[in-house]
Amino acid sequence: MANLLPDPEPRPRRYTIVSVDDHLIEPPDLFEGRMPKALADQAPRVVETDEGAEMWLYEGNHYPNVGLNAVVGRPQDEWSMEPARFDEMRRGCWDIHERIRDMDIGGIQASLNFPSLLAGFAGTVFSRSKDPELGLACVRAWNDWHRDVWAGTYPERIIPLQIPWLRDPVVAADEIRANAGRGFRAVSFAENPANVGLPSVHTDHWDPFLRACEETETVVCLHTGSSAWTAATSPGAPLELLTTLFPANALASAADWVWARIPLRFPGIKVAMAEGGIGWVPMLLDRLDYVVHHSAQQGGVWDGPLLPSEALQRNFWFCTIDDPSTIELRDRIGIDHIMLESDYPHADSTWPDTQLVVEQRIGKLPAAEVRKLTYENASRLFRHAVVPEAA
């Protein structure tokens, strides 16, 4: 049985903070009453293993709640990759009322929450279901729960985020338009669809989906790890290498999407990189333009009215959890396109000391810039009204 630490004292609030990268752990009752009657008995359900662990069971496969995905409130010497039971997690991981209480403790005004391993960060688990009808029903049930319970219970505190149906871009586009009408502001998409056996972003396969996102102003969120790719390819490499290289995911994904000419073909699209930091952005800006002026001169694909770096700065947004060196380059990146994350309840999370980290990293910047970074940029991008708590 894991130990849970006592509740920390609420942190003093100096800043209004919107975190654009947190996570939820799907609760055991998520699918109850949300599946078509004919498919209800095939819905994902939580089962207990012989070893006493709790896991999701779906289409004969087990999906554990990996310990490091829900470690807030636990002693650090008990953090592990072992499957965690719900009673071994802080309730804020999966109970929306307790999540809001934890947001209050940490001084987080509003939050965008990504899925966990059951759905995959971009709904990839459901989209590769053996039964497509069942998979689509699970996607819709997940989104219904997120709208009605997770975001719907405290609409001023949670920014609605959906998972897509990756099996068919036309159906996915229909879902985006329908969900936009229900208040969803964002969709968590796969960084590199080709890595999970889907058509590449360098084809026109995804155009219906991307067009729907552009038309509805639905932000396309690309979360590190959402397509099961990592730059850590050395056999026997430790977990520390994988997490160290998270920014490499963001760099590779952003470059991929830029050279796929997505910003040129969909000039109004909004893409938010999640959990990749900002340290790589200045390097990519420089490299994009160097390439377009050198190796891409003969028969290059870039034929737009703006430079690749300008496309990156116009159509992409970036979030930082703790980039003390690169924040000095905020103007090069684009001060209006940088946002904050707390990554609750993961091991990287700044909770419950997010306010303190913000104070240490950006507290000495001009007040107008601090407001942009802490909440104004996120509020504008996700069209989520925020009442400032502090000047």
C-alpha cells in the first residue's frame, strides 16, 4: 500500500496561472451509461490482477495506470513505473472536485487536461481498436465524459479538450465541428501519425480534419509521446534519457508539420506543442530559414509568402515548465506564443509549488510580459475567459 503525504498548505498566490499541460487519470466509472447499449459490455473496465494491481481491460489488453503518471502527493522514494491502484493516487488525479481543490492549493486558475494511458494522449488506443464501431463509441464516450463531468462541473476552471477519431479524417472532421458546438476548444492529435501506422502529415489525407480545426478555431495540441515515438533509441537506455529528450519530440514534430506545409495550406490553423519546453525553438527558427536558403534552393517544397520561421511563429504556440536559460530568448520565440504548464500529476510537475517556480523564473520580467506568459496567451489561444487574481 502506497503512502500519501498530508495535504500541503495552499501556496500564496501572486500570479494568475493557466496551465496548458496537465493530465487526468480516467476514473473507473467513465464509460458507465455513455456507451451504446449493444456495446456496453465491451467498454473498457477496471479489473484487479492477481498481484492486487488495478488496470483497465479493453479488447483483451491491459492498460495500467503507470505509477509515474500519478505521483503528486506521494513520497519521492515511492515513485516507480509499477501499476498504481486508484487508492494509491491522490484523488485529484481522477476526481474533478479534488482536482479543483489541488489547483487551489497550487495556485492554478485554469487548466487544460490531456488523457492518460487508457486512451493514449491522442486517442490512439481507441482508434486502433479491432472493432471500429466500438473504438468510435469509446472516443465519443470519453469526450462526453470530459465535457459533462471533467470540464462541465467547473467550466471556468477546465478548458475542454477532446480526443479525435484517427481512423477516418472525414468522420474526425465531423466530430470536431460537432464538438466545437458543444464548447470544446482543443483536440489532442498525434505528433507523427505515420509512427502509429497512419498516413503521414506530408499527404493530403488529414486535410478534412485540419480544415475543420481551422474553421472552428479548435487548437491542435501535439503532446510529447502522443505517437509512441522517442529520440531515445539506444538499447538499455534508462528512463532518464527518454524524459531528457522530451524536447526532441517537440522539435521533430514542429519541423515535420512546417515542412508538410500545413501552415501554408491552413494559414489560420493553431498548433500548440505540449510538454516539449521552449529551448529548442530558437534553434529551429534559425535552422528552418538556413535550410530554405541553402539545401532547399533547388526544387524545394517551400513556396509560401512567408519564411518557414515566420510560419512557425505565426501558427505554433509553445509551453514551458522550467526553461530558465531560454526564457531570455522569449522575444525571438515570440512573447505572445509562450505559455506555462504545471504537468500535474506527473513526476515533472511543479505542483504544489507552481507559484514559486513562476516567481523564480519569470517574476523579474516586466509585469505586462508576466501576464502574457502566465495566463493571457493561453486565455486568448483557447478562447477561455480568465478573471485575473493578481496584478
